Amino acid sequence: MSTSATTNQSKNAVKYLTVVLDNESYGIAVLKVREIIRMQKITPVPQLPNFVKGVINLRGRVIPIVDLRVKFGLKAEFADRTCIIVVQVKLPNETNVHMGLIVDAVEEVVQLSENDIEPTPEFGACIDTSYLTGMAKIKGQVKTLLDIDRVVAPEIVKEIAAAV
């Protein structure tokens, strides 16, 4: 492999933080991740969707918390490794908002090239896959790659931002 081919491959590579939700692995683009924090007391906010658990005070900033397990209809049990991933979500009006995502555990950071990522399979018209960027083959396992800007629908993000 030539040096230029190696350089092109590394330019097209993207790093993902892999997390566990109900024994399945998901990837979040590292560039969206701001920090990983332990679980802490979440202040409920009334009249938000059930997957929005409330808000936390993170060094003086109010951050809405979304339980990805509930959002995806998965089993949501708190354990020792349950944590919050603080991510930056871009709204349709180009504003950036910080949000916390509850996950069962953090696995690792992996670097994926375009060859490692398969397009999202078609599941039929009744299943929305717009929040998926693709499927990755990592160490013999398939991991679902999430588009964090679309995981929480933009209208829900606006509703959360207005509530807090």
C-alpha cells in the first residue's frame, strides 16, 4: 500500500465511541461526545416524553437527560456501569445543544474506515431508520451507528430546550 493510499484511508476514517444498550452495541461519533460522567440525581421536568428523564446541573449548565434505552424500547435497568454520555446535538437551525444520554456501559473508541461501514438495511416503510448512519463490522460483531442529531427528533429537542 502506498503512502498516499494510507493517508487517504486515515482521512476517511471516523472514530466512534461504542456503548452498550441492553446487551447490544451502538456507536456514537466521537466528535459529538463532550464527556462521560457517572449517573447522578436527575431532576424531573413534567410533561416531557417518557424517555426524557429530566435535567442535571453540570458545572452550572442545565443539561437535559434522555434515556436511550427507553427511547429505543429496550430494558432500562440501572447498574454499576450505567453512565451519562454528554453529547452536542445540532438543531435544524444550526444551534448546538448539549444533552446527556443514559447508556448501560461504555465500551471503547474504535476507528472505522468507509469499508467497515455498511449502509442501514431497509426494514420496510413502517420502520424509521433515519437516526442510523449505518452498521459497522467490528471484531466480528455488528454495531449500529447512531446519528445523534437525529436520535432525538428535532421537535423533541426544541421542546426540551424550551422546558429547561
